[in-house]
Amino acid sequence: MTGKESGHIDHEAAQAVPHAAINPDALEVAPGTAHEELEGWIPSLASDEEIRAALEKAFDYRGDITITRKDGSKIEGYLFDRRSGASLKDSIIRLYPKTSDEKVSICYAEVAAIAFTGRDTAAGKSWEAWMKKYAAKKAAGEKNIALEPEPLD
């Protein structure tokens, strides 16, 4: 095992680059995440790939969705898990239904339609949005400004 593998720090090499020369902003550059406005969207599910893509977006969505099965039944709830297999018959989604505490599994092949029916609980709650609200309250002279959770309805 080498010194580096065992956690040894080469102090001479570390001191060769002065701390002032290190730009911390350049070290921690990460692209932001763009969130789509999916609330109210009803995607077209003409192909297997469109079904898979819509269910992936539904998995990332932070609100309820309504699934219409090919037998005509509908279930509304929060999609909390999906397992993608080789075919639609081998793939499933799992929901917490709005009307029950029991988890429901639905095969991708049973899905006839998806609608993003629930409110996206995280929409407009980015750090930038909070900072704008904070700056407006501070400019108005408010005191004891804090980050408070909003009711979920």
C-alpha cells in the first residue's frame, strides 16, 4: 500500500500551491436543475418509449398523478417507486393512493393514460425564490425573518 492509499498527505506538495491561488468557486461548480412545469400535463402515450419517459417524469414529480389503466379504472396518488425491466410487462410503478394507506403496484403495460393532477408541492420553492422573498421582507423593514414551511393543503 502506498502512502497516498493509506491517507498520507504530502505536506510539501500541499504547501506548494498557496491557498490564495485556489478559487473555491471553480472547485464547486455544479449545474442547476431545471424543473419542468408538469402540473396539469397529460402526455401522449403512443409508444413504449413515451410511456417510459412519462413515468420517469411522474417519478420525479412532487405531486399526485392520476393513472388510467387499460381496463378504464383510475387511481390517483403519489408515485414513489418504479422498476424498469426489459419490457413494459416486466416494469412496474408503485403508488401511495390518495384514498388509502395501501401501496399499489401497476404494470407499465396496464397504463393507458397519465395525468399530472396534483399540485407540485415544491414548485416555486427554490433557494432563489426564497432569497427574493427574504430581500423584499428585509427591504420592507420586517424583523425576525425566518424560513417557514407552508401548509400542504
